[in-house]
Amino acid sequence: MRILWKSHPYKPELNGTIEHVARELATVAVGYGQAEYAPYKNYIERLQAEEAQRQAAIPANERQVFSEFPVWQVAYLKLANKYVVERLHGTEKISYGEIPIFNRGIPDFKASEKQFVQVLKDAGCPLSVIQNWQHERNKPDYLYMEQQRIEQEKQTAAMQRERERNSARFV
């Protein structure tokens, strides 16, 4: 129970403070006139008090610091074999990845880069992060790996079409 001490029996410095105590102690203290009940004004005040207690129980080095502004960074995804731009805000993590644009079956890296840069600008990404992403993306080994991945996907799709064409059909 939450009570407001009017005259604490053995700690006068607690007079005028609100304290959480056991229900039995609160009933006795209020009965003797040493305290009065201090209910929460509303549900939000209760949630804020519980959150403050929870935060106080977490060690300082393990607390997550909430930033008012998002943090943007360039990251490399090994599984996808590509660079992405990540937006971190609190516990939220949004990854922005480039989608290749194909022109007559051939990947157009310039057009897909321009489109992706425009998407990042619209999302509010800082120019320095965009330039960092472009630098990482335009490394010769990355473009080679991206072309190899696209060629591999084309070969896999062609083999699958060939298998489907030659497979027995049930009617």
C-alpha cells in the first residue's frame, strides 16, 4: 500500500514522504493517525511509479538509454551478401536494403542506387551515412559479388524452368 507519513514512529525524516509498505502496516499506521493513504491519481501515475522502480532496479551499465534522435549506420549482411543502412531508435531497428532494378534482364546498378539514395533521403538518413553506404557498395569486390549472386539466381531460375518443362504432368 502507498501511504503518506504524517508522523513516523521512529524516523522523523520520513515525515511528509510517500512510501510503499505492507497492507497490515499501512492499516495500523493509518489507524493510529501516523499516516494517511496516498492512492494514485490515475492509472498512468501508477504505471510511471512502477516504471521508475523497475528502472532503479536495473544496474546503470545495463540500462538502455533512449535517444530522442535515431542513429543511422551502415551494416553488412553476410547471408544476403550486401550492405544495408540501419536506423536504430530505442529498441526499434529498421534495415533499408537496395533492390536491384533490371533493364531487359540486365541489372542496372546506377538506377537502383539512385532510387535507393532517394528512399534514404526521404526517410531522413544523414548524407554522411548515405555517402558511407555508397563507398562500401561501390567497392569493386562488392559489385563483382553482387553480379555473381544475380548470375547464380538467373542460372537457378533457368534450371528450375527447365525441370518444370521436362517433368511429367498429371492431368
